[in-house]
Amino acid sequence: MSLNKNLVAQRFAKAGQSYSEHAVVQKKICQNLTRLLQQFCPRTMSRVFEIGCGSGNLTRLITASFQIEELILNDLYADVQQHFNSHESLKWLIGDVETLDLPQQLDMIVSGSALQWMQDLPRLLEHCTASLVDQGWLCFSTFGPKNLFEIKELTGQGLSYWSVENWNRALTQAGFEILHLSESETQLYFDSPKAVLQHLKATGVTATAQHRWTKQTLQQFYQDYDRFKHAEGYSLTYHPIYCIARRMK
């Protein structure tokens, strides 16, 4: 599916204020990724580039855990800068990372829950390899094929997610040594199907939505969602993937 990156930017910008409050899974994922970074990576780095910094959940965790001389943040739209203090010594590279010239001589490229939006991951991985120093780090979380499967099943809409096997193959081909690659599943539960849609809207995840809701299709969606009703409520599945990789010489 081809993605309208401008629409993605608009939806995330619109959800900017509500994201931090509602993106509970993404926050937890950032914490898990930071723990992996602490386990594998050196604590002092010269240049670090973050792809898709959003409201700064991962940024704040890594700046608290690591000594970074120069941190360059990327996101699709400039509005994200409002989530950061102006006195923080940050550099910015705003725009679609797939069309930008990446910074060079990087010690690390890091990304939390953003790479699933990319259209040409093999090409981006090549660019990452070229931008990193020898033994430089590529560390990220993204999402796997079971992510939000309830929505995809009922609407036919959703991203095409890579599996762990896809990542393993592509990273190796791009010249990376994989030190850690894992996946997990987590469910959130809601009181109603309507609450599920409100949660997705509040986190900007509807950025792919080419689905045009009518009163009738919405009613049908609510009825069909009953198949995902459990004792705890209506489920929504997240399928995070974590990776710690290092550029081979």
C-alpha cells in the first residue's frame, strides 16, 4: 500500500497533544528498547540520529541514560519541536527520512515505533549503513504482522509489517550484525469498539486510514468487533519487534 506521508504527518500533528497520554504501549516499548540499549551499547557517543522522534518519549530516555555529544532528531513535521525545551542542545532534520540526506559519521541511529511507516526499508537500511561509522549501532523498535490485526481484519486497512524473519534477512544483507532481535505481543482492552477507534485516533495511528466511515459501516464495525470481546473488554493487539544491530566493518 502506498502511503501519503503528508497525511501521516497531519494525523500525527493532530494527535500531538493526546499522543503522550494515550500511547501507553508505545511508552512501554520505548522503556524496553532503552533497557536493551543499556545492555548492549556504550554509554558515551559522539553523534546519534533519531528517526521519528515524535513527542520525545525515547529521546528523553536515551538522553537520561547516555552521554551524547550531538543528538540529531528527525520527524516528518516541524510541530514536534514544541515537545522539546528550546534550551536543549538538539539539532533537527525535519522531513521524510526516506528522501533526506542522512547525517554522516554517526555512532548510532535509533528509532522508536517509526520504521513501519517506511515505503522502501531495504533502501533506508543501505543509507543507514553508509551513515554509520564502522561498528556503529542501529537500534530500533517497530511493529510486526499481528499489529492491530483486529482493525485490519474488519476494515481491510493497515500497514504491511515486516516479520522478524524479514528483518533478519534485510539487516544481514545491509551489512549489519544482529545482536538482539525479538518480538512480543500485548493487548489493550476497551469498554467498547468506539473506545478502540478513539484510542487509535488519539495516537495518530489512523494515519493510514483510507477507510471512509458512514453511519452504516460504523454500526457494522461495532457489531463485527464483538468477535474480539473478552472478559477484560474489547481487545486491540500490539506486536512490537526490538532490534539491536551493529554495522560490520
